[in-house]
Amino acid sequence: MSVVPDIPSIPQSGHDEHWLDGDIPAVGPIYLLQPHKSHGDKPALLEARQLSGGVDFAALKEWFSFCRQWHLRSCCRPTKGDTITQGFRVIDCEKDPPAVVSMSWGVEYAALSYVWGQRQEDLVDWPATVLDAVDVSRRLGLRYLWVDRLCINQSDPVEKDYLISRMTTIYEYAELTIVSAFGSGASDGLPGVRSTPRKKQPTVRLENGSLLVSALRDPRQEILASDYWTRGWTYQEGVLSNRRLVFTENQAYWECRCMAAQESFQIPLDLVHKNHTPVENNTAGLRGREIPPPMPQGQHMEDYMLGGIFKSESSGGDYSEKYYKDVIQTDEHRLEYGFPVPDEGYINSQLRALDDHIRAFSARKLSHGGDSLKAFLGIIGMFRDKRLRIYLGIPMWMDDILVDLTGAYITFALSVCSWYHRSGDEHHMFIAEPCERRTHLPSWTWAGWQGTVSWRAPPSDEHSVFMGDLITAEPLQVHLVWAADLYLRSACEPVCLRLLNLYSADVLEAKVPTLLEIRKPLVLKYSIRHEIKGSWEWRRLAGRAGEKRRYQAERQEWDKKWYRIAGRLAFVSMSISISEEEWTRKHYTGELVSVLIFTAQRPRAKHGRARFLTLQRVESDSFERRWERVGTLQLIIPEMDLDRCFTNEELLRRIPVKEWGGAIVVQ
């Protein structure tokens, strides 16, 4: 029996959408345990478990063993790939006391992911969290444990940079990652391990001998609300791991690529698993270039079971979603069902995943702003298609598209003007979110700012879908694609790299130019925004993700006010504090300028978009005038105008732009 809370806002004849997914995991159901059942009896499907003060290592070993036996290639460490050639050290957990030892690459080891903390007790060599992790690793049969603070020589900058650049390898090759989602520092320990206490499970003994026990708050919700989930460095550690054993204030939680389990429930794992179903590869629209790899063998949890929260794949969906689907859901606290098989062979899915990772990572905190790209290198390492490069955080495709267009030139232009800052769920057509600049990187990359990034232009224009469509489209599908003449160069070198002629990313990685030069720029001609008369309403589809039958739910909180600039629907996003009136005035005075970077007809859509970078003039030690990117502008080009355009020159005449005269340099 389970007792669920009586929620006054839910009428007796119906229920609020997704209340079971949200409210029950948040507070935890209450279960009745019969007195005649012993603790070790195998439940028919699901039964609450009475917890003791210490972690049930028998349950932890069962999860680990089941995953190793039945999930096979889905969750195991890679059999080939990169290796760590220098500075690989681990903690020998069988030594008393434990000690850091140098080892050759290839041994089995666990890894630890935790928040370092700033308190004095957090900074000791062997804090409680590390010692507790040593005990967990040893009791699970793993002799070696990798902990960043102890296993990286912090006094050797060369070795440190090398190992930071190999985070993908270190966490992917770990047999298991122990995660501390409790407290705010390394001295807090792992609840339920050794002498670290954990919160007592609420229980009530009834007169007949039965016991009411709380199944506790869903551990996923605990993790999402923890300090661990807010830190930038821990993002890649959780994502890259194949298996995670998480310790929360209340219980232990397991999440691998195929299964999630929690200590407060007994579940016969074999009854809630199914075999991977082979899916026929669909290469339509890929021109024979993107063929998905063989599906991983083994089993994964049934689709009716709650899924995981660590988005570990370098893929944005499963085979059932294909690769066309726009990304609508942005609520990271919404729990999903099932463990879909990633379709990493589709470039659209990889782009969607990359955009999602950037959005999630950019919402986290970093103690040192200079780590904004270092702490993301592990995620970048997941994307192994050599044609997909991420230069200073900006995705670009290093292969021709539409037969004869330089992929790097077109896709860099699209990507650099598609991201903007949006931390809330509200959708407005004018957004101004003041964000702090990180001056170690250029302003044209999201990594050069502190703030949550979005890649979706209202109402539902996804960068990943647009870019993926351009890459996979046939030449006759798109005939209107234009990008500004962009160059990259360093401040101390006069030599420029023209993106139109860029076919290899090696030269970028060798020189790392940071100045973006726009030659023969076209800038916004008019800046007055006119409000549109009439009402606008956006509705979202409801229902479980992946269901074919969806129904309309409540109206989305879109801004009813839409605006036009020179007759074009306009969306403005700014990363500085500025009002709508100031935006118009500063364009008029020349303090701001919006430069056209990219415009195209979207494949499989009837409209087009003109995308601008909004720049602000800045003081510079250089003899040349410098600008910084402070926002973006997007104008929608309607179908009736596109139908009259047969060349890029005709397309540009439909956009309110004028020639600037001279180059524009963005730092």
C-alpha cells in the first residue's frame, strides 16, 4: 500500500498535469511494511525498504554487479581510445593508511566527483569525503580511486593542464564514479559511510506490528537541489561517467546509462529490464555520410521507469525521435522516463546534445571565471566526429555543405550569432539580462560571459536543427544562404584567417586567434521598433515525452507583444542592462551597431531569418577601433518575400541593412 499526499489544488474529478512526476518524487510516498515479511524477501515488483543508519552495501554491490553483467557495452569502460601518458596517479585503497601511487594506464579504478569547498577543514589533504570514498571503493572491490585534488600534481602547471585536457578519458574509463551530493565541501563526508551520519528515515510502528515507512524524497530531486548540481567543474564529471553512485543526505542512488535505482526501494532488477531492440538505420537526408554505429548490446530499464538526470550521451535523443525534432523542453527539474538509446550517428542529435550541454553548463557557478572553457573540455571531448569542431565554445562543421559552400564559414557564422542569455522560462521578444564579462576570452563566445545560454530563438527556432539541416540538406533544398565575410586573427599578428578558405581546424588550434574581423559589413539601417496590434497566443503540447498522442495544455507564457523593425518581426536579446528606448537611441547615436552575420532560408521551413550581432564600442589600447558583442538581433523574413528571391543579392535587399564602410573588429 502507498499513501500519497492530498493536494487541494487538484480536483477530485481530475489531476494537474504531471503531478505524479513532480509532487510525489518531491515529498516521497509512505509505504506499509507487513510484519510477516522479512527484510531479505524479494519483492514482486516494488517495495519500500527500511533503512539503517549506514549504507546498505549489499544493495550497492547488487546494482554494480547487475550493471556489469547485463548492460555490457552500454556502461562498460571503452576498450580502446585515448590513454593517459603522463602523471596518472591513484589512491591505493587497500593500504593503511591509503596512499597516492603512480600507476600505468589500464588498471581498474573508481573516480570521485565532489565539491571542494572553501572552509579550512575542506582544504586538508585527506578530508572526510575522500576517506569515505576510499572505504566505498574498497568495499565494492575496486582497489584504486582517482581524486583530482590528490592525484593531479597541483604544483606542476604543465602536468595539470595536460590532465585537465584529458578529463573525458579519465571519467569515461572509470569503472564507477562516486558522487557526493551532500553538503558544500570536502569535509562533509558521504552520509551513511563510516562515521558520517545521514538523515533518519521517518517511520511509524502501528499497533498490529506493521510499519509505515517513508520512501523519502526522490534522490534525483535531492541531487538537483544540491550544491553539487550548481558547480561548473562537477558538470562534466557527472556527464562523462558511465556509472554513478551518488550519496545524498538520505540515501544512496545509482545511475548508469541503462538503469536508476535507489536505496529506499527494493526492485527486482531483472523484472524491470528489457533487451535493446535493434532498430533499422535510417540514413535519409544524410547523403550517405552519417551512418549510425551498431546499437550497444545488452539490456536497459523499461520505459515506464523513471530515467536519469545525468545526460551522459553526446546525443540529443533516441532513434524514435529521429533527428528533426525541435527542442521545446528546457525544465531541467522535470523527471523523464526510460533510458533511450542514443543515436550518436546523426549529426543533428550531436548538435542538439552539444547545445543542451552548453546551456546546462553555463547555468552553473565557477569560483574562477577563467575556468569557463577548461571546465568544459571534457564535454567537448565527447564529440569525436572530426568534422564537428568547437572553437572557443562555438560549434562549426569542417566539411563542405550544400556541395560547394565552406562548412566552417557558414556554420561558424550561424553559431556565433545564435546564442544569447536567458535564465528564466519566460519568453519575451526583448530580453536584457546583465551578465558579467570574462575578459580572458572574446565577447563573441558564450564562454566569455557568465550567464545562462539559450540557443532557441522565439518561438521555436533551434540552432541545432537549423545547423543540422544545412549540413544534411540536398543542394536543391536550400538556395538562399549568406554569411558575412569573417576573419579571425590575433592581436599581435597582422595575418588573418579567412573563414571562407578554412578547411582545417588545426591552424586555429595552433594560433588560437581571438579577434573577429568583419569586412564589408552590412549594419542595421533602422532601429525603431513598432508594436504589432493584435493578440498572440502560444500553446504547448502536453503528455509524456515520446508519446504519439499529445494534447494541448495551458497557454505558454510568451510575450504577447511582438514588434517589427522595418516591417520585419524582431527578436532582441542583450547581455547588458539596457531598456528598449536606450537600445533604439544608442543605435541612433552610434554607441551600438547591429551587424548582419548570417541569413538564410531555413530548410523544411517556409520562412527565413536574418541574424545580427549587436556590438558596443569599447576603449582599446590598439590604434584600431574595437567593439564587443553585447547582444543579438533576429528578423524573420516571411515566405512571400523569400518566394521573390532567387539570389543572395535579392535576399539582402529584403533586409533593412546598409553598408558600413571599413572593417569592424570584435574582441
